[in-house]
Amino acid sequence: MKDLLIRTERCLGCRSCEIACAVAHSKSKNLFSALGEQPTPKKRIYVDCSPNLEISIPITCRHCEDAPCVSVCPTKALSKDETSSFVSYSPERCVDCWTCSMVCPRFLPLYRLILVIGCWTSSMAHNRGVINRQTEAGVKCDLCQGREMPACVEACPTHALIFCEIEEIPGIKRPETTPEIVG
């Protein structure tokens, strides 16, 4: 199964992925025409800056069907709406334990980076609001259905985003091999 993997150490924070995503989900599929479209095309990926880590982080939530983040959240700060299948976030319940990040295939590279750098406590608060922003937007990443390669991957100049085959390992998704860089 192919999925989007994020290599946080390569992200420059240029936001090319955000623009490409919004354009790919616009009616016209053209940057200049999309600017005037109503409703405004919505991006499904967000680039967050983490001053504690001095990096930019592309983040996208798939609002997974099984949503491992919801099942492991000890305070029920994450929940899944059965009707819309969206994962929602209640910041008042969150204790910044990062348990959700440990099981999320999208957050795993960020979680590993924090452990390697050793600034766990100063970076834990970065988790707040990530899922919430996507829920507010009312959109979820669909990997650009109908395209061979997601638009964000094609637009990323540093190959921080890669689209590759992954295998399922209980609780965590990992690349089968070192993914080839596209482009």
C-alpha cells in the first residue's frame, strides 16, 4: 500500500506543498484561476514551524478509518465522529503526552526527531491544535485520488514528502526499504 511519508529534516518551510494541494483540489486545477474561485480551494496539508526544534514540519491528517490516535488517547482528547469519520480534538482534555504521535504514521518521523534531538519536554506543546486545524477546515488528505502522485509530493523541492510503498507492522507503519526519492 502506498502512503505519504514526511521527512521533517528536509522541510524548508516553503509551503509549496500547501499551494499545490489547494490547486489540485480546486475546480480549475490552475493556480491563477484557483485564486478567484468560490469557495476558495482548501489545502489538506499544513506547514508548522516549531521554534523549539528550529524546523518546519509538514503535517497532514488522513482521519484514518481505524484512527489509532483515538484509540490510544488516555484522556479522550481525540475522538472520531462516526457520521463524518473526522477525528476531532478537544484541547482542554489534552495533557500533551504525545501518545497519539507515537502511533500515527504521519507523526512518527517528528516523534523520532524529538527523541533524537532530546528536547522532548520543550516540544510537547507543539502537538496542540494540529488535528484541530484540519478538522476546522472540514477536509482530509485523500492522497490526490485520481493522480499518480499527490500534488504536495510533486511540488516539494527538497523531497521532504515522499510517496512510497509501506508495509504494516503492528501499531506502526514503516517503509519497506529506504524510499526512492521522486524527482
